[in-house]
Amino acid sequence: MSRKSSFSRIDENVYFTMGGTGLLALIILLVRYGTSTECFPIKLIIDPGPYLVNTRVQIKAETKEAKTYKWDFGDGSNSEDGQTVGHSYKKAGKYTVTITVNETCTEFHDLYINEPVPVVKANSLATFLGPQTAYAGTEVVFEDTASSNTAWEWHFEEDGAPAGYEKKARYIYTEPGLKKVWVKLNRKSDEVMFRYIQIVPDKEQEELISVAKTKRTPERVIIVKDKPTEPPLTLPGKTEPEVAKTEPVAAPVKPKAEAITPQQMGDLITDYNEGKKSEGDFNKYFCGNNVSVKYESKFLSFSEFLAKVKKIKKGKIKSVSAEITKDEQNCIQKMEVIIKEKKLFGVF
């Protein structure tokens, strides 16, 4: 009895199926190769800053062989089409703009949107009455004496809720330090007045310190006799040496600091967290000042603040907002910093 080959037992339909599948795969490969899109570099042209809330930012994309453009502005708004588009953001923060060309090629750019600086009414400053210094635990009173204003919103803590809605406001500070007092007039964000008040330790504590000073051992006093009224005798043939004239020494001039914006300070703090910058990189903006930082509702020295920044895990900082107070030499005196961290694995 003759034995049949194992290949002869395979159904002919199997061969047809395998051949058809291979032919289909080849056709799909040829179609994809014929319809593939080559990606060229995409150049984004953006209006120069500053970029502010509710201010339109115009962006243009330039590249080769572009047929379609689709923009995502990173704030959850609807996407837009076109080579040139404009968009305004409703909140301050960092946003990533994404452009997709020909549904395949993409490019990204980060935009930093800031709050507009409140405009202070120069003709209203003289009407903002209140003390320049006060004791902690003692009530302070501020009043707007202008007759044209009809609504007030008083703030006595920079991150606190409104403390009054009348023409005259009262407040009691519990902690010493330099405090910012500001009032929004007529419910308009562009009509804002502000000034600073120095809060010193409470009066009882100051009196105890004064008493302690008076009980110290008196310092030893040395009495120097009056200067002789007649010049000293000179030997014959000798002449008095001329006394060299000394020129008055000018007082040292405080150096002027390099300019830095709140956005740049926020980027510098982020770089410090990521190990790209050191504490010494901040010194050129301080001019030797003992800078205090308000962070998480507490006043810290700058070194204490950097220690807290260092404890934040690298890459977890989402955004940094900084409010800077400078002197006439552009040197930073104090700052208020708000740091937002990423959540849910950095997605939001």
C-alpha cells in the first residue's frame, strides 16, 4: 500500500486563504506608503509679551506643504483651524499650545499668562487715610475720604478675605511685620489703592524690653580733657611738618540689581527645585538685602523658603506665581510666592 504525502492532505482552500491574506497585506502596505505624509519643521511666530489674562494672543505656524492646521490652546477650549489664529485665556498660569499640521505633524510651545497689574488711581491716594505704624493687638482704622467713591472692599492680609465694605474699616493685627493694606473701589479691579503699615510688637512686651534695658550695668565712661588751645613748641631750626589734608570719604553707593520679572523668578525657583540652579543664583537680585518670603501664609527667610522648595519632588511643580517688592535700586526686599504642584501622576 502506497503512503500519501502529508501536504496532499491540506485542503486547497487553505492555500487560497493564505495567498489572499498575503496579497491584501501587500496592498495595504502600498496604500499606506503612497499616502504617507512627510513632516517638515514647524516654526511658530507669536506676538511679543507680556501675555495677560483676557488679552488676545496671536500665533502663526509656518512650514512646508501644509494643507490643514489644527490648534489646541491647552485650556480646555475648542480647537481652531487656520494658519494664523488668536486666543485669550481667562486664568493666569502655564499653558501648552499644540499645532497639528496635516493631521500628523505636531509642534508645542509653552505660554505663561499673568494677571494684569492693578492700576492705582493717583488722584485718590491722598484720600486713603490711616496710621503708618501700630502695635500688634491694637485696633487700626483706615478711611477713604473721597466723595466720589460709592463702594469699598478692604483687605488687611494679602491672602485673606475682605475685612470690610464701608468707607471706614477697622482691623487688629496679631503678628508684627510690614503689612499691605489695599482697597478696591466701586467694584472695579482697575480702581485700587494700597499702602503699607509697620506692625511692631505689642506695647506691654515693648515696655518689658525697655525696663530690662534700664537695669543693665552702666557702661564705663572715659573723660577726655579739652584740646590744648595753643600749638605745641617747636625746636629751633625745625619746622612743623605739614599735616596731610584728608578728603571726605563718600558713602558707598548701593549696587543696582539686575532686572527680573515675576515670571522669570518663578522659572528660577522651578530650576532650583530641579537642581539646575543654586541659592547663589538669586543673590544678584537681592543686593545683600535680608529678603523675607511669604509662603503658605507664613513669613520665612529666603533660606528657609528654599529648604521647603527643595523638599518638593522634582518634576512635581506645575506653576510658580511670585509677587516681588523692590527698592529704588531694583533690589528685591520681599516676595510672596504661590507654588502649585501636579496631581494624578502629573496629568492635571
